[in-house]
Amino acid sequence: VVSATDASVKIVHPLALEPDTESTAFAIESEAQTEATRRITLYGQTRTTYGIKGFHAPFGIKLGDEIELTHSRYGFNTGETGIVVMLREEPVKNRVEVELWR
């Protein structure tokens, strides 16, 4: 059994619960430790989801894609990257609605 901890998470999120132990198929301890560290890094930060509606060529975006959003709102003037976690397309109208997780 391996684990990764980050004390700063409890400072920023004092009500955060300890995650449940998760079974995986890792046979090599160092690989399991790398994955545990990756997850604490990924989920140990405050993340936000942003919804965007716009125009885009049909089927040019996929779930999991990284998209750079540049907009005057939310401090995105210079562009910020997010991961597409929701996608709704209207191909006939070249419209797209996405949610970005960052």
C-alpha cells in the first residue's frame, strides 16, 4: 500500500476528507507511488469549471482535449488552458458548448 500526502490541502480545505484507499493493478511499488503523487498533485489544487458557448467547426473538439481560452473575464486576458469535460455540439449551426476544467 502506498500513499501521497500534501499538508497544504488541509490548510486550504480544512473540511476535506481523507480519500478512500483505492485498489489498482500496479505491480511495481514505484509506479504505484508515482500514480499516488500524480493524483495528490491533480486533486490537491482548487479547480473550477467554466462553461462556454461559441462557434466552432463541427467535431473539431473532443472530451479530454486541452483548449486555451482567451477572454476579458476571469483574468483570462492572456489565455488559460482547460480540459474539456463536457461537450455539446450543434453541427448544422457550427455551434458548440463546452465546459473546461482547470
